[in-house]
Amino acid sequence: MSGLALRGVVKTFGDAKVVHGVDLEVAHGEFCVFVGPSGCGKSTLLRMIAGLEETTGGEIHIGGREVTRLDPASRGVAMVFQSYALYPHMSVAENMGFGLKMNGRPKAEIAEKVARAAEILRLGDYLSRKPKQLSGGQRQRVAIGRAIVRGPEVFLFDEPLSNLDAELRVEMRVEIARLHREIGATMVYVTHDQVEAMTLADKIVVLRGGRVEQAGRPLDLYRDPDNRFVAGFIGSPAMNFLDARAGAGSVSVPGLGDAFVPSGAARGAGEEAVVVGIRPQHLRILPGESHRVEMTEALGGVSYVHAIAPTGEKLVAETRDDVIHPPGARIALAVDPEHLLLFRARDGARLRA
């Protein structure tokens, strides 16, 4: 079985520790996405799995074998990079089969594996073309095909869609999801785009500062984040946050007209400052004067109203009506208590009932 396990993995550059004892299990056939802001350590961690960065401490296991000190070629992985790295003088077929050719594999075997990969990736009509004759999406598929023909235990993707325009990114997300379903391989994918993470992953690993903030199924992280960072990073548009006060089993939210809303989680906060998290779709727009509209993003089936709370905090509310609220308009915003998430202000930890 070609699962992946990281046990206490550490990476330092000189005196700087950039990966802090990461423990992670990726099951056979699972699509795992590393996501986080720039500099969080996600690409470094991927390169350590590939063997392109030396592991300072801990162990890496692939398919039940410890590979921590093995060369990249001996680990059973194939990596797809942000840049296509195709040989311009070679055809698509030659690019896809080059690794096998260098390993001395028979021509018949190479041709068979290239043909199979081309069928999976719908590249059969392009095998004789050179990279310059292909679109960006087709070039990326060739790079993926080059990984497929190697038959790796684990596929590694390092922000493979970053060079594509928005339409092609959506198309390639569908292609990669289909590829995963068809070949059933273990895949580890790095991106800073949480939309990619939500749409592709069986498991999302949210990283910050070289540490795992939370790992789990996409909707579990969306609905039940462990802390304010995860809550704000997962979901688009991002979650709204408002300063609040907890006490006597309820939460006072000045940004919502100082309304008191009951919350079982408030009992764990005592009298300390808290932060309330609210998804845009859970804010209701009502007649009123408490909030000033900055702008409305009318996208057709859905609109996002950007407003300023009485306390000066910015809020985004999602609406599916056809009403356009112009800049400067006055509205009121309300939320049902069951949709509130509560976080401790001093460290961002989630407060649960």
C-alpha cells in the first residue's frame, strides 16, 4: 500500500527552524492538500517528501518503507512542478517517456505506458507535437503524464496551476480530480489557494509557521475549525470577525448593534474578551441604519455586500436577491446565534460549548 507517514519531521536552515515536528498520516489513495500562506513551510515539506530537501529530524515513510535518507529516485515518488520543465526540442511522447528511456526501459514498454497516460490525459492527438504548439493547460498535462508513466507510489504536486489563467485553472482542477479518481493513487498537493484545496482534497492540512494548525476533511475544517486562523483561511469570502464580550452565559457583539446572543461556548470564556466569527452567508440584511455600505459585488446569482459596522469593523454579507445596495446606503445586519463561532481573543483558540 502506498500511503505516506511523517513522524516528527523537522527542517532547519542554519539556526532557523522552518518545519517544527510535523506528524501526518496520508492513507493509500488519499488526495491530501497542504495549504497555507506564503512562507508557511508547505513547499519545503513537499520537497522533503520528494528528497529534494534534506530532513533535519524525524522520519518519512512511503508505502511502509522508511525513505528519510534515500535518494529521490529511490523513494517511489514523482513530482509535478509549477513550471512545466518540458524539453522544447522533444515531442510530447518523447517528453513523457524520457525518464523511462534514461532508465533503459524497452521501447515497447515506454510506448505502452506513454499511450496509456495520453489516453488518461486526453493527449492522444498531440503526441507528435512540440511543447511550443500546446496551450498552457496542455503543457501541464504533459508534465503530469511524465509523472504517470513512472508509475510512482505517491504523486507530488507543487502549485501546478499557478501559471495558468483563471479559466484554465478551473479546467485543470477538474482534470486533476478526474485523474485521481481514475488511477486511485496517493497524491499530495501544495497550493496557497484554499478554493483549490476545498475542491480537490480528501484531506486538507492547514500550515502556519511550519506547524500543522489543523488537518481533516474539507467540510470539517470549514464547519468546525480549531482556531481563528483556520476559520479565516478556509472559506471564500473569508469569515467575518467581530470583537465581543463574554459573560453570564451570553456574548455581547457591539458590531451587531450590541445585541446579546446566548452561547454555550461563552461559559468557557469567563469574562475575557472574545472574537465572534460569522460566515458571510449567515448574515441577514435587514432594514436599518446601523451599518454603512462600502460597495456591493453583484456577481449574478449571488452578491456580496461590504459594510462597515458601528464599531468600524468591516463585514461581508452574502445575499441572493437582486437588490443592489449602493455605496453609502444604510442597512442593518443580523445573525442567528447557532451560526456563531467563538474564539478567545488572546490566542485565537476556538471556544466550544
